[in-house]
Amino acid sequence: MKNIFTIFSKEIKDILRDKRTLTVMLLIPLVVYPAIFIGITKYMTAQNEKAVAETLRIGIISNGNQSDFETFVSTMPNTKISAISDTTAAKEAILSDSIDVAYFFPEGFDSAVAKLQGTGFQYFYTSTNNEFEVAIVENINTVYKQALVKKKLAQIEVSETVLEPAKSISRNLASAREQLGSVIGGILPYFFIIFCMIGCMYPAIDLAAGEKERGSLETLLVSSASRIEIYTGKLMTVALSGFLSAMASIVGLIISGQIIGSDTASGDEMGQIAKVLADILEPGSIIMMLVILLPLNIFFAAITLMLSIYARTFKEAQSMITPLMILIVFPTIIGMLPGVTLDYTTALIPILNVSLGAKEIISGTIETGPLLLTYAALFVYAAIALIISVRFFNNEKNILRG
Amino acid sequence: MITITNLSKSFQLSRQQKKEMGNAQHGDTVHAVKNISLTCQPGRVFTLLGPNGAGKTTTLRMIATILKPTSGSIVVNGYDTVANGKEVRQNLGFLTGSTGLYDRLTPDETINYFGRLNGMDETTLQRRKKELFDLLGIHEFAHRRVGKFSTGMKQKVSIARTMIHDPQVVVFDEPTSGLDVIAAKSIIELIRQCKRDNKTVILSTHIMSEVNMLADDLAIIYRGDLIYNGLFTDFKQGMREATLEDEFIRMAQEHEPAII
């Protein structure tokens, strides 16, 4: 036990002095990712505000109609109307960015509308227009058509209720936490699973393949420490690194959520999501997630250490462990998809069970049975990975492969 | 004291290894060490001579408990390497040409680490560390990280690490390979000092001049077979060739004429 602690303390000191490991383990999840998250949110908010403040330039080809479209549009904020002679001029004006959209009303449009003969108008735009402009134009079209209908109904003295004799009103019984948690709950496990793996990866490569390459593993094996003590000290270091990295990613997300949430300008969707993310992470959820994280952490540490022990060199270990990321990202993304839930089958699939379990813990919809099965499955997988990894370390063929 | 009795070591080859070895290898097994027996006495330098790939390092790794023998036994200071691995390692120091140090640790931290792993109490460890640092002149760089040290400085730290627990048996596996003349000289001096201190010293080398300078007892190992085992003075007296190199080649040729 004393030797395990000696090895563990030395390895921790060693990795804390390694700038590359520290960057990957702590700096990226704690600073870089939140900075990107905050940056994207701020940028989207700024773009939104800019789009809302922008004036929509509308050209109208009236063809002699006295339709009230112009009057209707002029009541809308941030619109500027100009008359256009024909469709050729309209197309040129749009392509040269003099106007954003052009409306074409055919001859006799007014009378056709009045006589309910069925007619239509065209509008020209480019699909490269930004999505806010497109949304405003579509809103103008809908509201204008509704206004025509209301006007006609009023003329013939028919109630507007004829259009919708019975209204359907939905009442969603899911709490705000459940609704938002099911959507954004997938983000959190994605982050902590990926960073747990990354946090294990670099120390594992350095502590086994790196030591083998530098020749220091042989001298360590000749010390009085037993092989299992050496392995345990190294495994604890790798696992702690993965755990800290995963925690750093959670802390990073909470901090960025609070920063964005506290920003009064971020009343948009991203800002609200970030705020909820910070709110729903209460201590109970965090403890339940940590219990899931622990066996996952040991599972990752054992696998990365096993491959690193087998590898001849640092480079070979990197090329063996890096593809594992794809195997981990895949079930993590599946877990983020809507409709995929934690049940007695998915609880047995490693990584997917963590992703789904954490998602449902966050949204507060977790059921005890599948959760317990997830814990049990994860502990069994971690134990299997450990047994194989220890056997690898004890095999002289692997340890001296080089 | 080291007693080796009928020691053999075989390795199973993987498909990849077989492919890499091509026609040179027949079958799935390599017999690295074949049924060797020898004894290393305290206060004497036992030299294991042989070309690269002869089985010297495999033998030393079995003595150091890194590898397990396929058959036979090794007893180090009364402890069997398989049954009492920990006790063997407590009595053993192992030095190779590759310094195998941790770049991000200082010499002070490195020596503390290995001293503690070898079960030394704190008082003895600090006293012994001071003695070794005085002897090897490590004090001036004791608290700087090893990463940027010269080979000579690293070798000094490596020696201190090997000797910190004052082992009674010291194994040197080609300790001067890759070292400059000054660093190599400090190793030669260390081996002489171990002999004066009545330690059991086993030195593996393929450098004839080192054999000439240091050997009390000599074993020549060739392709896993022990082709000579005896006093170095007897070996020199019985030489049929003018130089050690020529005598070694003659013996190897006699052992396996088709290859040389």
C-alpha cells in the first residue's frame, strides 16, 4: 500500500509538470471549450440583434392594383417600400442588393380578390438571404393573407370563428426541467465522456509506453515494488486525471452557463439553454452522475493503460488509442438523439448507458431499475477491463515488447 | 552471491516476429538461454561476455526478476527469483547504459522515489543520499530537473539510483554503451568500488577491453549456450590466439562453424 502511494504521488507530480497533459486535461475543458461556447452564444445574440434592427427593403410591382398591401406593410417596423416597374427590374434590384424582396401583383388582382375568384401574388428573393429576412417575409405573407380573409368575412358579415370552429389547446405536463433537460441533457454527458477519455489518454500513454521507450520502466520493475503495486499506482493516476478532466468539463459548462445566463442581453434561445443548464445541475444530480462517472473512469483508465503497455513506443500507443475516440463518440452521439431512452437493454451498452443515464438524471426522468442496471453493468465492465489490463501488465511479453 | 542452475529461457514468437526474422528462424520458439549454470561470488567481478543477441540481457533480466525462467533456478543471496522476487530486488541494483530517468523530476526527487520504493526508512535514505551525492558530485544540480542534463550528469544520477539502497548484488547490463569516455570511466570506477565493498558484481558486456580491465570470473555466452565458464586468469593462460577478440571469435567458430 505504501509503495502504491509512493508511485501514485510521483506520477501525479510528474504529470502536473507536463504542460501538454495539463493543457489537455484541464485547460481545454475548463477554459477553451467554455470560451468557445460563450463566444458562439455572444456572436449568435449579436447577429440576432443586428438582424432585428436591420431594415427590410421591399419592392412592389403593383400593375395598377390599389391593393392595401402597401398600407399593410408600411405599418410593420423596419420596412422600406419602393415601387418597381416590372419583374426584370425587380430581379436586377435583388441581385444588385438594392432591395431584399420584390412583390409582384398581377393585373386585376384587386378585383379577383374582391370577387373571390382565386388569384395570387409572387415574391422574389434569393435563398442566400439571411434566415431572419426570410422569416420576416414569410410572416408578412401569412399575416397579409389572414388580413384579406378577415376583411372579406367582415364584408359578408360572417364571424371569424367559421375558420376555426373548435380550437385545440395543448397543455404540456412536463416540467421546464424535463422539457429542456431531455434536449440539452445530452450535451453534458457528451462533454464529460469525451473529456474523461482524453484525460485518461495522455497520462496512460506517458506512464506506460513513454516509460518503456525512455527505459525507466525496466528500472522501476527492478525496484522492490511489486508489479501489481506499480500497476495500481499508475492506474490510479490515469483514472484521477480522467476524472479531473471530466469534472473540469462539467465545471466549465456550468461557469459558461452562468456567464451567459447572467447576461441580460442573452434572452434568446441559447442564453436560456445555458441558464437552464446551470440551474438543473443541483447537488443530487451531480452525485448520481459522479457514481456513473467513477466506473466509466476506471473502464477508460484500464483500457488506455492496457493498450499503452502493449505499445512499443509513445507514437505507437497514440496511434492505437486515438481511434478509440471514434468508438466512444458514436454511442455518445446516439445517446443525444431524441427518442433514445435508458431501458433494460440500453443500460447494458457501455458508454451509451452513461450518456442516456446522465441525460435522464439531468431531466429528472430517470427510473430506478435501468439506473441500477447501468451501475451494475458499468462496474462489471470496469472489473473486466481491469482484469485484462492487469494480465497485460503481468505478461512479460507485453512489458518488454520493444 | 548468485547461483544459477540449469537455467533456460524460451520465447514464443508472434506471427509478426517470425515474419520479421525471415529465414533465420525455424519454428515458433526462440531459445534465448539454454541450460546454463554458473555462480557469482561476493567481492569478485563476474563478466558475461557475448555478442548482441547472445542471451546476456535475458539472463540478467531473469536475475533481476523482470523475466521468469522457463526452467532452472536462480538464487540471489539465498532468495529464489521466482518465489521471493521482492527480497531479491531488495538486495539488487540494476544499471544499464540507458539512464532511464524521469525528465520532469530532479535527482533529489528521483533518489527519494527509488529509496522509498526499496523500503528504506527516511533517516537512512537521507543519509545514504547525502553520501552518494557527495561521492558523485550531484549536490550542485540536485534540485534541477533531469531533462536538460548532459549524459554524464544523467549517468551519475542513474548510479545513485542503483546504489541508494546499498544492494549486495549489482547487475551491470552493458553499462557503458552509448556513454562518452568520462561517463564510461565513472562506471568502471563504480564496478571497482563495488568489488572493494565485497558486493557480488555481474557485468554483461561485448567490449573486450572492459573484460580485460575488470573480470575476475568469465562466462562466454553464445546463441544461448554457455561456451566458457571459469576464472579469467585461466582463460587468458589457455588462449590460443593473440588477442581476446580473436580468441572469442575462434571459440564461437568452434561452437557453430557454419555461422561465423
